[in-house]
Amino acid sequence: MYRGMFATGGIHPEALMRITGGIWRGRRFPIVVPAGVRPTMDRVRKALFDRLQGMIALQGIIVADLFAGTGTLGIEALSRGATYCIFVERNRRLTEFLHCVLSLLTLNPRHYRIITGDVFRVLRYWEELDLPRPHLLFADPPYQSLLGNRLLRALAESHWLRPGALLCLELSRWETVAHAPAGWQLHSERLFGETRLQWWYWHGTDNATSTLPGDL
């Protein structure tokens, strides 16, 4: 099944994912890269996790990988000690592939859940889906989509995000978050070529509501 994932057009079997730390450090395997999907580069991912070391302890925490794509950020977190990861990705081919990769890594399914669906809709029904509240969230929306602001707003207006949660947001270097909702604090950011990485802390706010604006 794994090899068959590369049989159709739009897939680049020569693309490799390398896990940069933890129990699977150095493991490499081909990744599915459909048109329009941009996996986080190895060096950017390593820099992201190196930066996290002074911000949050990964051992035993719950992680969410939003706009998961090939799942590289969530897999890296699991390798480095996270106990559970929720992967959310709307492309069914990618979520099927992610099942294959986690099976190859012989990871017990009790340590992850893969959801095929729209991120904003999943956020809205997080508790109804019986999902645990993450300590750390990764979000890598499509570049130039301007979804960074919408994501911060949707999370702020949820009623399940735990105070002290940390969000790692990956954007195009030409994108910015213009007006972060109350409750979010930008801790730091760094630029890597065309990539902007931001680390946001959620402190909570009495003004947050559970209603998401617009039609999801």
C-alpha cells in the first residue's frame, strides 16, 4: 500500500522526510507531495524544535498538527516525546498516506488521531469529537492564504483552548498577523528564506466567545 501511494500523477516520490530528533532521529522515508502542498523543510523544522526547547517541554504533552499536510511537524513532536497528536488535514490522500507512515513507524494508534476535514470546522466541533485539549499546536496554512489571522481568531473564540497553550504558526515571510485577538501574545518570530515562524502564547480572555464568525 505504501509504495502504491506514488503511482499517480502529481506525486514526487523523490521527496524525502528526515526526522531530525528523538527516538526516530535520522529516519527517512518518501513523502507524498501533491501539487500545492509545501512540507516544512528539514532545516526549518529543526530550527523550530530547537527554539521550542526553551519554551515548552515536549515529554508527555498533547500536540495538534493543523493543516497537517504530510504530518512532518506532528511526527517530529511524537519522536521527541509528545504522548499524543491530533492531525487535521482536508486532503484525504494525504491522511491516507499519514496512516501508512505512522504504521511504518509502528506507533500505537492510541497515541494519535488523524482527522480528514476542514481545520476551522474541526476546531468548532473539537469537544463534540471528543478530542483532548493540546498543550502545543502547529499550524502551517497555505502560503499567502491570509489564514493566520482567522486561525488565531477561531482559537481565541473556542471555549476549549487551555491557558498557557503554545501555537507555532508558519507563514510566508510576506505575511503578517495584523490584529491578534485579545488573549494571544506573540512570544517571538524568525525568518528562514521564504518562511516566517511565529510562536504565540494563549493567556485566555474573558471576552472570548464560542461563536466562529462567517460560514464554515
